[in-house]
Amino acid sequence: MTEHSPKSHLSDSDHLSVLGYEDSFERSMSPWANFALGFTYLSPLVGVYSLMAVALSTGGPPSMWWIIIVACGQMLVALVFGEVVSQFPIAGGIYPWSRRLWGKRYAWMAAWVYICALIVTITSVAEFGAGFVSSLFGFELNRNTTLLLALGLLVLALAINFSGTKWLARIARIGLFAELIGVIGLGLFLLIFERKHSFGVFFDSMGTAGDGSYAAAFMGAAVAGLFLFYGFEACGDVAEEVSDPARGIPKAMLMTILVGAVSALFSFGGYVLAAPNLDEIVAGQVEDPIPAILQGSLGTVGAKIFLLVAITAFISCVLSLQAAASRLIFSFARDGMMPGHKWLSKVTDGTKVPRNALIVACITPALICVLIWFNDGILVAVTSFAILGIYLAFQMVVLGALRQRFKGWRPAGPWSLRGWGIIVNIAALAYGIFAMILLALPGDSGSFFADWIVLLGLVVVLVVGVVYLFTARPDRQSDAPEGDAIAVAEAIRSHRSNR
């Protein structure tokens, strides 16, 4: 990885001008805050809490190794993204990157899938966060309280996002601090003072393979990592609000994955080694094991303090998700690629945020929360395709970058992999295909709908997107540039040499 000297690099406004845009936002987000945004979106605390029981009952303690496997795979994807965002530091991330690497229709589909996945993810995090809030205040957790608390989290995040990028950055930093306490700090405490098992347990399948091979059980437990390591791309969604994004954002994305992996390992490992009833958890007899582990290790007061830390992390996660979704919607609308694009592409004069896009990023998840209130059984159905959708959108960028490399593209941003770029790009694509296959594999419950729901959900989203694309033809409504990665690289090098 190399960087050009500061003197040879274009200024932020000049770089944006070469890409065909003018500054619309206030560049008040520091590199540290940008990392905090990506980290709180990735949220190891939320991921480990939500998935630990499923992972352990599927593959036993060795499922923890998926955290390392997926972190390495997603690091390859982040390296590709780093080169792309360094040349194209534009708000919206996935959409503008896909457009400049391939074309309008390709980018429309990537953005459509990603927006749907983000909206559903916001809903899921708000729904899960409601459980933490109810536990902290002793509310009875039922459909009514879950709806009210989830809506409250959405509105609170919207209010903070309305206040501007500086407050978004401040809360993201607070969320980062809460995450580090909740995952690394607590994980270390459990490992040092509350350990009840040896480290050898992470090589013990504890009977999860049954009479067959453990390989199938281990592959099934991939959820432990695959559902955790995304969110780093949010660093690029706010590229036009960051100072020197072409250099800082690639580093922030890589740091998000690295710190996220370390945090998740401490957290997952600490809970497993401190679990007094690990056999019951692996047997699937304990649906939500973490509260009991915390109660036994921290006591009532300590468990309440942890709940407060966890709620802070959930708020910050919803906040970061809303911010990422709104910037993607804004970028989509700015190029005239969606209905209501003039309204959605407005940036407020005072706070310099895409307020209308933020409203959509709040109201749509809120409506899904209401649907879940009517039938809470659809929560799994509406969230099942989200992670596969996000991985697909990621790989559309990776594939677009590889296509441009074969056509002769040499990334011209100040952050570059140089000769390693094409090797890393191919490896990232191979990993992504492997991950999507794992996510799309059917279950074995015997119910067609339940076993194929992940793939069915994605197919529905893709069909709706294709039908709209070829009937409304949003690609014809925009004259923004497309497929110009090579031309832009040459223009950047020309501007740099003329300075």
C-alpha cells in the first residue's frame, strides 16, 4: 500500500470537481470520527449478542474461528474498496462506485439491493435494541412495548442526525467507547476473573456434528462471522463530509475490520469461557444465554450497567445506519435516479445534512416495525435476505473494479495497492462468492419456505428492482457520468502533474 505525497495530491474540492461535483456538505468529520462511524455500524457488541446462541448450537465453540476467517476475507474486500474510494471519494459509497466502475443500470441494481438491505437492517437493530431498553427499565417485553421502544430509537437517531455531521461524529465516538467497554473490557474481565473452561474448548465440537462429519456443522456456523463483518463501507458513505477522504477513509475501513475482529474475539471468547451452562447452550436449550452469564459474573448492578452500555451501542448503531442509508439515498437522488429525486437530494443550509433522505431512512424502517407489530413472525422473514443482499452489493463493486482493471484501469487515488491490486481484487471476489454461497444455502427444517427464505427474499428484491428498472427507466433520467474509471484516473494524474 502506497500513498502519494501531500503536495502531489489534489485538494478535496479539486478532487470532487474532477469527478463532476461541487462541495455540498461541511467537511467536519475527522478521520477518527469516520472510523468510529464504521465501527459502530459494524457493532461487534450487537453482532455477538444476536448470534452467539445460534453459532454455538450449530457448530459449538469452534464456531468462534469464523470471526477470524471472515475478517480476513472482508479485509480483502476493504482493500479493494480502499482503492475505489481513494479515486472516487463521493457520498453514497456503493452506488457511485458501481456507477463509475460499470454503468447506470448496474449501479441502480447495486444501490436498490443495498438500500433495501440497509432499511431492513435498521429495522432489525431497532427491534433488538428494544429488548435491551425494556430489560434496563424493567418493562414487560411484548408487541406494544417492542414497537414503541423501537420507534423511540429510530426517532432519537433521526433527531441526532438532524443536528448535523458534528453531532453524528460525537455520538459515533461515544458509541465507539461504549462498544470497546462492552466487548473488549467485559471480554477481558470474563477471561481473567470468570473463566470456567479451558481454551481447549474452542477445538471441541461438543457433539454438534452428531453421527456425521463436523465439516457440515462448522460450515453451518459460519453465521458467527458472516453476519458480523460489514459496516466498514459506511466510512465511504460520508466521504464528502470528511477532510482528506481519499487518504483517510481507506485507513478507517481497514481499522474498522481489525478492531472489530479483536473486539468480537474477546467478546465471543469471554462469554463462552465464562458460561456455567455451556453444555446446555450448545445443545440449544438456552435461547438467550448472555443475560444469565452477565448476571452470574457481574451481579444485578453490573448487569444493569452493561445494559446501559449496550443501549448506547445500539443507539449509535441505528444512528450510523441511518446516516449511511441517507447518504446513499441522497447520492442516488442527486443523479436523478429515483422518484422524488429533487426533494431527496436537498441538503439543509444550516446543518448541511440530507434531511429529506434522513426522513425516508427513518420512516421506512418505522413502517416495517408496524408490520412486525401486526405479525411478529415476519421479523425473520424481512431480515433474512439483508446480509446476503449486502454481500451481493459489495461484490458488485468488487466485480466492477476487476472488470475495469482488465480494461487497463490503474487507480489514481493517493491510497493504492499498486501491483498487488489485481491479485487482491481476484481474491476478494473469490471470497465473496464463497460467502454468498454459504449465506444462500438452504436450511434443513423440512419447511420449504423456512429453508429457502434467504434466497427467496433476495430473489423478490431483485425481481422488483429489475421490473422497475426496465419499466420506469430511471437510468434515462440522469446524465451523470458512468463507467469512466480509466478516464477519471487519467484526469487526476493530469491535474496532479500540472500542479
